[in-house]
Amino acid sequence: MSDESRGDGSIPLMQQLLDSPILLLIIGVASPAIFYTLWGVMEIISIPLAP
């Protein structure tokens, strides 16, 4: 059953996300920033202490 035949008129969440360029920009900038920050923290933690 397609969305038009249901008659409730609601827009799916994924379509709302893909229709919003500002939200896509925020996700596109925030996700690499968070990923690389976590990666850097893990790299710093893995460095052994100097004697």
C-alpha cells in the first residue's frame, strides 16, 4: 500500500531529512568532526607513558 493511498498525508522522516539542506549540512559537518575527534582521543590514549 503506497503512502498516497493511506490518506494520512504524513511525510516520512527520511524524506523530511533529505529535503532539508541545512540539516544535511549540519550532519555532514558534525559527523566527521565527532568521528575524527574520537579517533584522536583514542590515539592519544593509546600512546604509552614515557619512562
